[in-house]
Amino acid sequence: MRLNFGLLLALACVAHAHAAGRLVVENAWIRAAPPGAMMLAGYATLRNTGDAPVVVTGASSPDFGDVSLHESVNQSGVERMRALGDIVIAPGASVVFAPGGKHFMLMGARRDLKIGDSVEFHIATKAGGGADARFVVSDAAP
């Protein structure tokens, strides 16, 4: 029996095709703050609509010097913030960034933001690609 090497290679690639996660950003907003505020907080729901886990590694925005992933935790009655490492989102699952919990810590604003302004963000993932999102400045969640 004679086999076609190209056909075997193509079949092997199809058989080896792997599942992929797909990150979707929903209800993204930044809590309004007075002009000149040193730190702001952003919130959103990150949802994986793919068929493999998504690993979120960080975020960035041209409107901020630094964007990091943080979580507010209550330790012995005292609210503290801690940096989050990578966040794994299972297929079909969501992670909510909301006041009092996980949030995007936004440092070094490059412009004053007022209610209604929008800010572009890139949410980075381990596999690359990530997701782009527009966060809207508001005094309450959308």
C-alpha cells in the first residue's frame, strides 16, 4: 500500500488541531473619580466562549501608565488589596471584576476622565491574541 506523505501530514494536522479559548469582555466600566486622581478602578466580566481554558495574564491601556489585576480582600476586618497572578477561565465560565472584589487597578492616568468618556484596553492572554475592549467611565455599573 502506497501512502501520500502530504495527505498523511494534512490528516495529522487536522487530528491534532487543538481546542481554543475565546475571551469576551462584557459590561466594562471605570468608576468616575475627581480630576487628578492617582488611582482608578476598572470593572468588567471576562467570559470564555471557547472550548479550552483561557489564561488572562494582564491588561494595558494607552490612557494609563500601568494597568494591573488586583483583588480586594478582607483580612481580620481590614480591607486590603493584593495583586492577582494569572487568571484561568474555564470554557463557558466567567470571572467578574466588580467593586469590593477583583478589579483592574489603573495607575498614572494620562488624561482626566469624566463620566461618559471611553478608554481602550487590551486584555492579554497566555495564548496571545487576548481581547480588546472599551471601558466607559461611569458613577455606577452598567
